[in-house]
Amino acid sequence: MIIKILLTIIFFAVMLGVGIYSRKQAASVDGFVLGGRSVGPWLTAFAFGTSYFSAVVFVGYAGQFGWKYGLSSAWIGIGNAVIGSLLAWILLGRRTKLMTQHIESRTMPDFFGTRFQDQGLRIVASVIAFVFLIPYTAGVYKGISTLFEMGFGIPYEYCVIIMAILTAVYVILGGYKATAMNDFIQGVIMLFGIVIVIAAVLNTQGGLTAAVEKMAALPSDTNPAVNGEFASWFGPDPWNLLGVVILTSLGTWGLPQMVGKFYSITDESAIKRGTIISTIFAFIVAGGCYFLGGFGRLFGTPPTLANGKLAFDSIVPSMLVTLPDAIIALVVLLVLSASMSTLASLVLTSSSTMTLDLIYHDKKSLPGEVEEGTIDDIVSEKVEQRKVVVMRVLIVFFIAMSLMIALNPPTFIAQLMGISWGALAGAFLAPFMLGLYWRGVTTAAVWACFVWGVGITVVNMLIGNPINPINCGAIAMVGGFPVVWLVSLLTPKMNRNTVDSIFKCYE
């Protein structure tokens, strides 16, 4: 216990120290939200990876999908690395950086409002982002608190409150730069931690070969006479496994807190280096988490909840509880690192979106247009400071809202994330990505995709989830592309000169 407490105190002290160190760079809006658009490839890549993977993955997804799909759940981690990291950086990184800087966009809702010349899109997008980031945040709280309770014996309620306070303090102090620097430190802990934890867990089963043989000997859930499904390449249910891969991999392309990392990176050469770093990070962390979860059945059946369903969120903690105290301390730091980085990214994204897109919105001309004077030309330093203060207040409000859900959470972490990612990426992914590449996307098509993504997710939830929230989220994301394409073909085009001025950034 002394080791656990000492390591945790050191961890918390470092996080707060970084916040204090970065506070001077968080005095302006650009500094607080984007780190001055001068964050290097290592910090950006680690910020992307640590915002991607949290306790939601390590505790919720790794346990639940490892139980359902066995060792084939490792495909989810591979998909996260190839689709969610490598392709995301290749297809979105450069174009997002150049266009958002060209049109002076600081947030994803602001991108929609400026790129498609409709401030209604900006307002609605900011509301969607704020509302649907809350359940994701609550899922992160629930995951970290489950492990914290196991490692320290502290009641769940105290854990989530401590997490909330600490995250709020260092984000409020240092803004994005503090978040990125802490993400790097936390990412290093995650990389070493996941490798050591996997080795320790497999050692309890006699090593990798023995553990795989034990998995191969397990009978199928549907046909007890059949063995080997949970050690096969594609597992017992490949189609639903594909749905999870799509949701957790493609989703990053349309999430404001993920895409925002490309806004702040220094230049195009940094994007190339960041692509490699981020992909390797995802292979190790995501691949490791799901690979570890795939052995969950070797550690007994999880307890049953009051509704008769298995308590999937207890699977990973049950795999770790028998490990030496030093390893458990490392696990707690690993999940703390993963979760706090994600929480910081979520609360910063939500507060900046509400402040810059709803409360304050600077009217700006498109590049090449001439005005007598824009608000950016005459804005006072006091107004800039006021915006930063409002963002800091909203960080507290957002954390309080997500805390209320976390203290009375739904059944499973995975369902919280499915609802959040499905609505956000279902609404934003297709119009954002196509808006970077295709001049023919219309304003009406963006509105149609907003309705599609949020509509299918909310309706499915209200009628009792006849479609699994995970699969529903995947359908929302993929379905957005034909929606945008078809509506764009049938509705009036944007002014050609306006679109050409926006796309000059790629010349």
C-alpha cells in the first residue's frame, strides 16, 4: 500500500507541476485551446494516442469484447492502429492543419460554420459536441474508479471526485500545452505499463503458449461440444467483431477532441513524424489491451448483475487482483494516465466549443475577402482574457455534469462510449472529411448528416436499443457518407468563388 500511495502522489504532483509550468502559455485563447499552434510531433502524437485510449478501453472494452470474442479481440487493437491512427493521420492530418489555419478555425463546430458558410451549423455542432461528450466522460470516470477501488480499497464515489478535481486543476492552469505535456508523460507510462502487465498476467497462466492452449480448450457458448472458437483467428462472431472495429477505429476521424490535435501541430514535416509515432503507440497500447482482455475467460466467470447480465467491467480487474502490489500500483498508474489524458482532452474540447462557438463568436471574413476591419483586428486583451476565464468556468461545469452521470452510471462502460461515439462521429465524420477533399459538399448535406448521426443514435436508445449501441454507432458513421454524397448531388451548390478561396490553402 505504501508503494501504491507513494507512486500515486508522485504522479499527481507531476501532473499539477506541469499545469503550473504551462500556465503562462495559457493566457490567450490560441494558447489555451491550441497551444499556439506550435506543438511538436512527439507531444501531438502522444496526445492523440492517450486521448484515444483510456480506462474505457482498458477496463470496459478489453474486458467485454475479450470475453465475447476471445483472442480475436486483438483485431480491434490492430484496427485502432491502422485505421484509427495511421489512416487518420494520413488522410486528415495535413488537410486539417492547412484548412483550419487558413480559415482561422479553432474548433470543429467553427470549421462547419466557416467552411459551409452557415453559422447555424456552428451552433448546432457545438451543442451536439457538448451533449454527447458527457456520457463518454462519465464512462472514463467509471473505468478508472473501478480499478482505483480494486487497488486502494477507496469507495467508487471518492475515486471519481478525486479524479475530477485533479483533472480540472491542471487543465484550468495550463490549457492545451499542459494537457499535451502531461499526455506525453502519461503515454510513456502506458507504453511500459501495458507490456509489463501483459507479461505478469500471462505468467500466472504458465506463459503465452500455455495460456493460448487453455483458451483453445474452452467450449463454445452456443455449442459446448465445439472447442477452440475463443482461440481462432476471427472468433465466434466475426460480424459483430467487425462492428466494434469500425466504431472504435473510424470513430476517431469524427471526434472533436481527436481531430483538434491536428489543428495545433507545428507543420507538415511534424505531421509525417507524428503519423509514425502515433501508429506505433496505438499498436502497443490498443493491441496490448485487447490481447490481454482476450484471456479473460481463464480467470473465471464474472459476477452477475441484478438484471441477470454479466458484470463485464469486472473482468479485467479480476485478472489483475492477484498480481504483486508493485504491478497493481503500475496498473493503477497506467489507467490513471490513460484516463486523465482523455478526460483533459474532453473537458478542454467541450469548454472551448461552448465558449468560442456559442458564447463568444468572432465574425471573420474568408481568406481573400476584404473588410473594413474584423473583430480579430480590434479585439482587446481584456476580451481575450475574459474568454479564457469563461472556458475555465465551463470546464468546472462540464466536469460536474459528467460526475453526476458517473455517480449513477448505466450498466456498462462500452454502452456509454457507443452512444457518445455513434452520435458524434455519425454526425461529424462524413461532412468533415468530405469537406476537406470535395468542393461539392453542400450546406444542406451537412445538416442532413447531423440529423442522421444524432437521430439514429437517439432513436435507437429511446426504443430500447434494438440495435446494439456498438453496431448502431458503426452504422451511423458509415451511413453518413452516402447521406452527404446523395444530398450534395440533389441540393444547391455553395458559391464557387467562396469554395475556391477556402481550397487555396492546398495550392
